[in-house]
Amino acid sequence: MEEYVITMYIGPMFASKTTELLTKLERASIAKRRVVILRPGVDSRGFLSHGGRKINGFKEVFTEDLLTFDISNFDVIGIDE
């Protein structure tokens, strides 16, 4: 039986939720896990955190594309607000 884990980062604005998510995803990518981050397409800044942290080392998919995207090819899936 496969094991699944759900981790949620909850808090007010500027509480480093996205920074923590990116740290977790980057660690998984370094560990050779297949990583994808899902995020809204309306946010096209190229970075996720208020500190300007960029997406490095893993695939980015916009939530609008979920119907045609096969997430079963990934070990770790991050979802940003």
C-alpha cells in the first residue's frame, strides 16, 4: 500500500507560507523526486513569494490546465494559493 502525506501551511499574509512550500519542493527536487507546483494562471509574476523567490528545479503548471495535465507522473505536488 502506498503512503500519502498532506502538509498544509496556514497563516496570515506575509507569514512565509509560500516560502516554506518552495523550500519543501526544492528539497524534494534535490532528492530526485519528480516535483510539480500548481498555481493560478492569473499570477504571471514568475515568482511566488513576497520576497521574490523564484521557481527553480521543478515543473510549474497553472490550475487552469489541470483537466489536460497528468499529475500521476509526479511524486510531489505543491499547490499554491
